Amino acid sequence: MKTFLIALVLMVSMGCSSANEHTANPVDYSGVISGSQLIADYPQFQSMYNSYEPSEAEITAIKSIEGKSLMVLFGTWCHDSEREVPRLLKLLDLAQVKLVNLSLVGVDRNKQEPGNRHSQFALKYTPTIILLDGDKELGRVIEKPQVSLGEDLETFVSN
């Protein structure tokens, strides 16, 4: 039993940085997907979207990215993605942020996808949320924010 608990703790602590930590799942998504489709097709994403209640400070902060673009590379198999991507979508919805472009790109367990954006953006960990102003990368949130999604993204705009 002790060995099992140690193995379980090690697996959980690895997060989504390891591409081979899970067995294959036929419903893993790879490619571009809309936010509404992601929420509709993946109950764990829908559950987080519905339960997340951001602070007013975070809603105000996310408004600073108005007029920018977001590239979101994530895995439907990744617990960090299941937490952060729905939070981002809800924040954008509540703040009514108008982005130039929001690209949600699912990657497989090898962190690859058909459009090769995983290579273009040097993906290592999921989710990776990249804030862009035109072709210029302003910053990225990798796996989880340091403060909150809204506030972390706001710092990229003000730098």
C-alpha cells in the first residue's frame, strides 16, 4: 500500500510536463477547436467553466488585453488545461473582451497537433497561453499563472 501511495504522489506531482504519463484516450482532441465546442464536448472543461467565479480584480485586469490575440496550446488530457482553459474562457466572457483572435489548439499527448503550431511556439508544457500583439509575443502563462490569469496577462501588456 505504501508503494502505491508513493507512486500515486509521484504521478500527480508530475503535472502535464510529461507527455507519456497517461494511457491513450480516444477522445483526446488535436487541432483547432472553438471555446463553445470545447465546453460542450468535454465535461471536465464544462464543470470548471461553470464553477469558476473570478474576482472583480481579475475581471478588470483581463480587460487590458482588449485588441490583442491569444494562442492557447492545451491538452484535453491535461489536468492543468482542464483548470486554466475554462477559467480563461469564462474571464473573457464575463469581461466581454474583444480579441483580434483567440486560437484554442488542442495537442496530443506528445504535445503535437496537425497545424504544427506546437513547433512554431516551442511548446513544452500544457497549457501554454500566449499573448500576442500582431506577430509580437508579449508573454506567456505556462501551466498555471503566478498570480491569476487576468493579472498575469495584464503585466504582459504593461511591460
